[in-house]
Amino acid sequence: MMLCSPLLGALLTIVAGCLCLLKLLRHRGPREPPLDKGLVPWLGHAVAFRKNMYEFLKRMWAKHGDVFTVQLGGQYITFVMDPLSFGPIIKDTQRTLDFTEFAHELVLKVFGYRPMDGDHQMIHSASTKHLMGQGLEDLNKAMLDCLSLVMLGPKGPSLDASCWHEDGLFRFCYSILFKAGFLSLFGCTKDKAQDLLESEELFTKFRRFDLLFPRFVYSLLGPREWVEVGQLQRLFHKRLSVEQNLEKDGISNWLGYMLQFLREQGIDSSMQDKFNFMMLWASQGNTGPTCFWALMFLLKHQDAMKAVQEEATQVLGEGRLEGRKSFAFALSSLKHTPVLDSVIEETLRLGTSPTLLRMVQKDCVLKMDSGQEYQIRRGDKVALFPYLSVHMDPDIHPEPTVFKYNRFLNPDGTRKVDFYKSGKKIHHYNMPWGSGVSICPGRFFALSEIKIFVLLMVMYFDFELVDPNVPVPPLHPRRWGFGTSQPSYEVRFRYRLKPMHAVSS
Ligand code: HEM
């Protein structure tokens, strides 16, 4: 028995070594996509990919064409760049592609949450029930109240509210959306001033985690940052703990439904805390940054600003606070804003860059729209990066880098859904939410949040860039592939509440 262990160890090492060697020695097989392993063994192209995924994929696409396999840190990933061929991958018609396995690994590492098999379906059914339809209307009301609280303060507008204030536009949007989104989903107490204070503190920690996030995912943090990330994780588990938050009012039905499911499955409370952290991240990491891009584009495109303001006045009337403590806002008008819808769709096209990743569970054949077929190996991953292959394709979106507020509007003012590639109508012409099994289940709520915020800004506030000539900042190169991008630098702006009308007696 004593002899067995070293022998077994040696045997396992040899087997593992052989497997690694096989991976290292991999060659392109017949009917397989072009294989680019890079010059560095095992690492392959990992450094260039992590440094700037967009530029790297652009190079690979130009070199290899619409389908290619690259080696990234011991993994082989096949990128498909032809959107006309996305259908079978997104629909997974051969049932060979899996989304959950690596998603489970990732959330364990990043949030400490160990998912169960039914989690994915549970999150999507909670979202269908409570982030769409009537559930969404209730949540919109809560969001509007929370935006009033955050933007006007617990006692309503203060005396100096109509003075000009200066701030960073990104910080301003992100902090408002975070605080209001957090309070409407995770609930408030009776002490609104304290809630505000706590959500502000939480935002500061969230931003720190957010800044470390891309390098954390790629395991590129320095030793001190590793320690910090661990501390932040523990802080979030504690601050979002189900026990600490028992006495809160108005925890959203969405979160309540999911936590009840976990309880019924016998998941212990410390794991539920980690689940809460994961949901905080999913629900708050993209909406604030998207609002930044929306306001930035409006500020730089006065024709778009004018069109949105005119539409807002048409559907909501003049914004008047008249000494009220909260915004007067008919939520039903959210269904009648095609111009704003187009502005937001265009903002998401330009600002959001998700990666869709699927694990190949058995050898399969990838059928391209051109009729070409490629053999794909079990254990590899298949990936789509629609920002480059769809959002920036000049055939689908002429002048793709330009913000055109009416790009998603027909001449008769209705929503435009007809887009073409190589003369063929294309289904996936804008993919900020991902697609298929992993599509964002919070997208309808996210759209409502963004719309309410932008409408409140244009109706109730004057705002302008401190330097009108400041260009729209480039997207941060380290955040490609992680949902809504962040700007490479902050942009200063000033804002004030529009002078209030006197209260009529
Ligand atoms: C502009 C805002 C948002 C954007 C651009 C966005 C984008 C995305 C994308 C691309 C994914 C899929 C990632 C993948 O394929 O792996 C995703 C997943 C997810 N999103 Fe969003 N999202 C936004 C806002 C929200 C909001 C407000 C909520 C909830 C209230 C939410 C909840 C989720 C959840 C729970 C998942 C994971 C779903 C799963 O496990 O399948 N998102 N989001």
C-alpha cells in the first residue's frame, strides 16, 4: 500500500504530462479551422489577447478569415466572426455546446458562489416573472422612487439644488444608477438618509472591485491586489448577508423569489450571501456605465439631444418639480419613446462588448452560412465577439464608429429591425445582451432604468460639458469582452436642477 502511492503519483504525473504534451503538439486536423498557437508554448496568444482583445481579434480575423482557433493559456478557442453563421451556435441545434460549466467555475472564483444544477433555469424563471410584464411595472415604480431619493435627497430638493454642480460624468451616472438600482432590488429600511449613506459606501467598494475585476478574472493581480480582492469579497458577503438584511422593506420580488428557492434547496445562509453578491454584480455592473455613454453621446450630438427632449416633452409634458419631493413621471410613457429607444440601442451598439462562450462537449461540425463545414474538437471552446463582427461591420451598420441617434428608426418613426449583411437579412444585428441560453435576463429592467434616468436628466436638469470640445473617450482596452465598456478617462460636466416653478396657491 505504502508503495502504491508514489507509484500512482508517478503514473498520474506521466499521464498528465502526456496530455499536456498532446495539447502542446496539437496540429490543425483535416477540415478543422485555421489553428494559431502563437509563439509561446501553452500561453499562446494570451498576453496579446488580455492586453487588447479587440485589436488582437481584428488581426486574427484579417489573417485567417471568418473562423479560426487560437491558443490562449492552454485552452483552444474557436472564434466565429460571420454573423450569418451564428444561428446554429446560439440555438445549439446539435446540443453539443454548454454554457454552464465554465460559468460555474467563474462565479466560484469571482463571487465565492458554488452554483447548483438548476440555478440557471431558476434565475431565468425569476426574471421572466419579476423583470418583465407586470412584475417589471412594479419594479419600475420602485426604481423611480429610488432615483428620486438618490437624485433629490431624502427631504426633496435642497435650497441650493438649482445651483450648478461639477462632477465626473462617469462617476455621476454610475453612482446614481448603482445606489438606486441596489435599493430597489435589495430593499430599503425606514431610515432613508442612512440607506443613502450605506449605498454610497457600498458603491465605493463596488467600484474598487470593479476596477480589479478584469485582471482578477484573468488571474493577473499582484499579491497586494489578491489580498484586497479577498477582503472586498468578504465585505460584500457580510454587507449583503441575508441575516443582516432581514428587517429591510421592499426587497424585490425578483431577489426574494431566488433566495426562497435557494432556502428550499437547503442552501446554507453563507452561500446565499455569496449568491447576493453575484446578483449585485450582474445587476449593477453595466447599467451605470451605459447611462454614461448615453449622456455622453447626447451631449456631443445636439441634434440627438434636441430630438430626445422634444419626444420627452411630447410624452411626459414639461418637467416641473413645483416644490414636490419627487419627480412627477408617468411610467406608462416608457412605451412611447421610439427616439430614445433608438438612442439607447445605438449607445449599446457602441458601448457594449460581451463575449459569448460555449464549451464543446463532443466533437462536432460547425456549419457556416457559406456551406463550408469545420470539425470542432471536444474540450475546446467556441466564442462569438459581436462587437467586432456585428456592431462594427460597415456592411450591417454603415459608418460603424459614428453615433447616429436614428440608426434604429425607420423614416416613419417606428423601430427599425431590418438590417442586412451581403444582401441577406440578418437576425443578430445588435447583441449587447448576449444571445440564446445565456441572454441577459435583466435586459428589460435595464432598459427601463436607463430610460427613466435619461428622461429625468433631460426633463428636470440642465447639464453641459465643462469643455465642449472634449472628445468621446475611447473604450477602455482592458475591458473588452466584459459587457458594457468603461471610458478610458473621466469627462467633467456640470449640472443643475432646472429652476423650480413657484407652488401655485
Ligand atoms: C445595460 C445593462 C446590462 C447589460 C449590457 C447586460 C449584459 C449581460 C450579458 C451580455 C449577459 C450574458 C453574459 C454571458 O453570456 O455569459 C448578462 C447576464 C446576466 N445579467 Fe445582464 N446586463 C445588464 C443589466 C442587467 C440587470 C439590470 C440585471 C438584473 C436586474 C441583469 C442580470 C443578469 C443576470 C442574472 C445574468 C446571468 C444570467 C445567467 O446566469 O444566465 N443584467 N447580462
